[in-house]
Amino acid sequence: MSSVYFISDIHIHDDKEKKAQIFLRFLHFLEEQRTPATLILGGDIFDLWLGAHPYFKNKFKTIVEKITKLVRSGHTIYYFEGNHDLHLKPFWQDQLGVKVYSDPEFFLFDGVVVRFEHGDQMNPEDRGYHFLRWFLRTPPLRWLILHLPSWLVSAIGNKASQMSRQYTDGLRDEDKIREFMRDHVHRVFEQRPFDVVVHGHVHLRDDYTFEQDAKKVRSFNLGSWDHDSRILRFEHGKWSWLDLT
């Protein structure tokens, strides 16, 4: 089977910044491979992307063009919506051919059952965020985002992005973060078993192995690109971290 790459929480502001250039170099690396790969974009790839608004398509034109080339050359790309990138289907799926998900999904890679999710639903006690998540995905909000002028959608989106970042940055207690992450993993495993779960969102890179129901299970959190640029790779039945910096 071809390689599978998992990337989350890059938070690209524009395609000229360092993180964007590292991401583009990685996409170019995939483009040069003889065997098409699978790429899972785990959400918050951009610090802000709302709907199919032309503002975002123009702002991140270089990245969009590179991903379009990858899809056309046979690479499989999945994009999971995060809390900074919403309403992606009309453009990313319908126009570019990137399969978009807004909820957890299961995959079978080389005989390994993998559950993937952005991770913003891991804490069931955060009812305020869960309501906001639902509200931002309602059809009226989707219509409004598409029809607002560029300057206004940028201003509103940047404010929402800033508030979301402040909320995520406020999760400073790493022990508590790991606790609710791992509680979540055990809870969803009981709902539907898997071999590996991969998620992002909380910006805390983690590699956790446990046994449940006589089964060995592994959990990865992809962390963020705030301090380094790492991606998770599954190749020839093995998991490894790739440092792109």
C-alpha cells in the first residue's frame, strides 16, 4: 500500500510565510513520488478558511493549485474541517475533488483500522463550544459567509479565529489535556473499536498506547506547527514522525 500522511493545525495565515513554504515543499515532494500517496488534512490547516468565498481561494492560490495538481495526478486527499476551516465541501470537494469530512471517519489502511477526527469534540463537558460548533455550521451561516464582501468576511473570520486561538491557548494544563484526550479515546473505542485513532486540535503532540478488550490500541495527537513542522506517516505497516523543519 502507498504511504499515508497525517497533517493538522498548521494555521497558515498566508502562502508566503515560513509554515506555508514548508507545507508547499512537502506537497512538491508528494508530487514527485512515483506512487500516489494518501494525505489526510486534519483541520485548521489554514488559520482561517470559510466556505467557497473567493477571498480565500485568491489568498491561498499557490497552495490550492498544488493540491489540485496532486489530486489530478492520482493522490487521494481527505480534508477534515476544524474550528478555523468551515463549510469546505462546495469548493474543496465539489471543485477540487478533495473528500471533506466534518465528523470522525474510519479508514482501513493496510489492514489497520484507523479512526480520524479533528479533535474539537473530545471534551463532552464543553457544552458552550459544542453549541458554537453546531451554530457555525448551520445553512444560514453558510449562505451568509458566501455572500459577504471580502473585507467583512475577513474581519469577522479573523475575529472568530482569534477567539478560537485564545480558547485553545488557554488549555495550558498538559496533564488535564492528556486526561480528557485519553478518556475520549477509551470512550469512543467502546462505541466502535479501532486499531489506531489520530486527531489534532489541542496542539499537544502525543503518542499513547493502551490495551482494551484484549486489544492493543494506539492514539496519536498531531500537535501543531507552532514550534516545529511534523507530520505523521504510516508506511509498510509502521508509524513514524517526519520533521520537515
